[in-house]
Amino acid sequence: MNPTSSPAEILAEFGPFPGSTQVAGVTYDGDVVWWASEKKLNASNPDTGEIVRFLEVPAYAGTAYDGKHLYQIAEGRIHKIDPETGDVLSSIPTPSADDNSGLAWAEGSLWIGQADGHQILQLDPETGDILRTIPSNRVVTGVTWVDGDLWHGTWEDESEIRRIDPHSGEVLESLLMPPGTHVSGLESDGQDRFFCGGGRTGKLRVVRRPNKR
């Protein structure tokens, strides 16, 4: 099966943000976009990019939201965080010491990207045990689920946002990012937008999600 491929439509670009050198993990709680910037989790208005609050927690890679709590990759651990107080409620080990990238919540599990490992792993959120391994033929960065579809970002010479088969890893659809535009974190708003971290450009981009086929 040949995947459909089309240019990514960038709807908005926010940043760089004062005091932040990068936008890493990204998630959405239905109200604000949370994004990781090393020592802080920032909450931005999804329409304007304005930072409305932040939590002082280690935040170096993927970020996820389960409907009540935030999850944040921080130096070999995934912290479960109270979004109101910033308190770390519990913590599990990451599958690798330093290859962890994107993070998502779906179907009662955490889904974590392995960048150089070229794979996505389904994790038990209580123990960190690996439940499923999904291969990829490219670097995996941000990960998100929407309408039963699994998407992930890439960060190579040519970056993409890809919809893949959640069992085989086969690429079903690809959105090609403009030259020089990379994807770190990735999250869907559940509708027609992806929120994409721009790594060390310090930018947060909004990309149109194609209609479900």
C-alpha cells in the first residue's frame, strides 16, 4: 500500500517564547496546550500562543495528559503530575536511559517514542512494563492518538507527521513539513489541529489535520 502524501498546512506559529530555549513535549487538556521547556511545563492559549501559567518541573521530552493528570519525561523517568499544583504524584522508569522522545495517553496506556530506536512502545502506566512494540523506519519524535489513529512526528533532513498502522508500523499517510521545519512534540486537539513542538527553534506550530479517510 502506498501512503498518501501531502504538504503540511501550517495554520499558526507561536514563539520563540521569552525565557524558553526549546519546545519539546506537547499535550492538550481541552483548554490549554502544555509544552515542555527543560525546567518548566508551560500552558499556552491554543489560539494565541500566550503563556497563561507554568509549572516548575523537569520537562525535557514527551508530555501527555490522561484527562486528569499530566505525564512528563524527565531524565529516565516518567512523572505523573498534578496539573494544578505541579506535585509529582508517582514515577515510573522510561524504557531507555536517553532515547525517549514523544509521549501520549490512549486506551489506558502510555505510548512513548524511541528516537534512534525507531519505534513506539505501549507502556503500563503503573509499572512502565512494555506491552507492545510498534516499529518505524524513521526517527520517532512526538506521538499522538486521535479518532483511533496513531500519528507520530519525525526529525530528520525531511520531517513529517505520519499516520501509521498501530500494529505493523506501516505508514498510511504523511504530512510533509516545510524544509528546515522539524517536529519535536506532537498532539491533536481531537478535531482538526495538531500542535507541534519545534525543538530548539523555540516555536510551537499549529498544523491542520486532514479529514479522516
